[in-house]
Amino acid sequence: MKTTFLLSLCFVLVLGVNAQKSKDLFNGKNLKGWKVLNGEAEFKVEDGVIVGVSKTGTPSTWLATKKEYTNFILEYEMVIGKNLNSGVQFRSHFDEEKKHFYGLQVEADDSERAWTCGIYDQGRQGWRYPLEYNPAAKKALKRGQWNKVKVIAYENHIATWLNGINVANLMEEEVETGFIALQIHSAGKDKEGVENKWRNITITELDEEPSFAGATAPVVSYLKNQLTDAEVKDGWKLLWDGKTTKGWRGAKRDDFPEKGWSIKDGILQVHASGGGESEHGGDIVTTRPYKNFILEVDFNFTKGANSGIKYFVDTDLNKGKGSAIGCEFQILDDKNHPDAKKGVGGKRTIGSLYDLIQADSRLFVHGLSPQKYVNTGKWNRARIEVRGSKVKHVLNGCTVVEYERGTQQWKALVAYSKYAQWPNFGEAEEGLILLQDHGDDVLFKNIKIKEL
């Protein structure tokens, strides 16, 4: 009997501790503990529900908590207005002087794109976890109905669930503290007066790591030059260690260039030298070839910059001026560099297979223009997948190029490109990987590869 009593007492105490940690962010009656930021859209309380009403002619409006949070479990229910885009911010900030709102957001998306519970970095890096990483989760949204959302944020690890389905599984580079905020997106005249609704908003602050056992969605990691345990188990390796030149050499020399490149604070940078192609430090290549692989590279380009990531490179093909020869994932400031308008049909724009295949309109299917989707002056992610003759380019999570080498169509593309002079261009079974020096400031990090 005594043992039973003590166990019961412990159980009650544990429940009491948990109850103290978990609390309502919304009292169901009024907006006490919240404040409106930035825009002029209306937030009101009706029947225990926070209702946000879209308004034409005003920028996005947020209803933010007065308190800030770092590690937590956030849960809420929501109804997204028809065809509206919205979201719930977390670890977010607002610069009163500049009227600049920034931070991570759990997306709410009633469009056909269906990226609800993906993760977006408002006012900074853009998409961190678009649902192209986890397309099966697009079906979890109940349009026009109440949906249950759960967010776990602990240190670098962030995961989201929609109606019990794990949608996003993200490892962020930085750990931040910031407020929670409900968004009413800026709206056109056709969406005037459309409502978003939220209820049962609770938060549990965490002082120790919770279980992420239910986070089964593909992991997307931005940890700086390091691999997660899951990535290591899955066969990923760092192609650049973030500190040294190990594993790399100049494309036209046996060692690493003495000028034109630098390594600082985990960033590999090629420096501006007038825009010439491989005329200063020169391109750099891996010291060994690769055959079937998935390559990921984070890159940041300055205004008007030109560069590229090449693969199937053979450094013996071009011993003269210019870059080494290989297939190229184009890096370009399309808006400010003239090369975007050269070539045929936009085949030199960012993400394109340079001079051969234009970055595809799948971005436009998702309602995103390249100017909005690509982050000039900020970090972007290139992913190149090679499975035998089949190759794919992925830019910031969205597939933009798919092709097959060695076919008649491939040979025709090459014949009408600048590569026509190189016999059997792009058909080698393996080749080196290259980062290009095109005379502009471009930065690289998180260079990793998985051999297939």
C-alpha cells in the first residue's frame, strides 16, 4: 500500500511539473499577451477563436506574442482562408526602426502548391523546407476545415506535423530565441475580407531534448560543414571539410591555387577579379572522380556574379584559356548578369544545365518567379543527382532540370551548343567535380556527397 501511494504521488508530481510547463498562449476570450505588428489587417476574437481578416492595401500583418521562446512544443488548430497564404512564425523578430519582420515560419498554404507546414524563413533566407522534399505530405491538409499543427523546436532540430503526419524535419544552422506570431498575408482585391482562424494554441517550453521518434520525414540539414548522424548512416560524406584544401586542387595544376580563393569561418570563397573565366586563381576540382552520386552545395553569389558547379569534368580536355570542360549547374545573377540573355532560350540562367537545358518551369508551377525564389546575396542550395545516364538539377528543394545523357536528344543538344567541339561531351562514366572561378565573388559551404 505504501509503495502504491508513493508511486501515485510521484505520478501526480510529474503531471504537476508538465502542467506548469504547458500553457495556453490564447485564453479564448481576448488578445491579452499578444500585439499587432507591421500591417493593418484586423485580428479579433469570436467564440474562442482568433480570426484574422485579410485587407487590401496593407503589408503583411502579424499578431505576435509578447514573450519570446527558444525550445518548445507548439500546438494549434487552424483554418486557412480560401486560396490564402499565411503562416505561424516562431523564433522570429521585428525591427521597429526598419519595419523589417524576419524569422522562421510554419507555412499555411491553401493553393494547389500545398506546402502547408513546410518551413520558410521570412525576410531572410526564403524556403528552408519546401514540400518538394516530402511531397507525400501535401495530402495532409484538410482544405476549408480545422487542421491540427504541431511544431517541435529544440536547439537546431525543428519538426512539424499536420494532422498527425510529419511534414518537415529540419536541422537549422543557428539556434535563435524569438516570438510566436500569426500572419495575415498582404492580399489583392480578390482576397479582401477572407479569414484565417486559429484556436487551442498551446506551448510547452523544453529544458531537455524531447523525442523526435515520430519525425520520419526526410532530413534537410543546414548544419555548417557537418553531417547529422542520420546523414552519416545514410552514406553521406563531406566533400569539403570546412577548414582546409584537402581533397581539392587547381583544375590546371597539381596543388591548390595560391591566389584567388580563401577559407575563413567555414566559408570557401572565390574572389572577384574582373569577371574573367578562370583567369585569376582558376577553377578548383576534386582530387578524385565520381560516377553515381548526389551532390549538395550551398552557394551565395554577389550582385551580377557568374559561377558554376561542374561535374563529369576532364581537366585534360582544355589545357588553354578558359574553364575546364564538364556539365555545369549554372550559378548566375539572372537579373544583373548579361549571360542570362545569351545562348538559346534561357539556357544560361541559374540552375540550368549551362548552354544545354534551361532551368524548368516547375518553379512557375509553384507560383514562384526565379527573382523571388532565388536569393541574390543570400544562401541557396544546389543539388545534383546522377544515376547512370539520368541526371537531375535541384535548386532550393525544387527540381529544375532532368535529362538523360547519351541519347539522340542529348547528342542533338550538344551539337547546337558551345560544347559541339568536344567529342562525346558529357558521356563519360565518371569525372571530377569542379567549382568555377569566373572572376566574381561567390561563396560556398556545406559541400557534401553521397555515392550511389
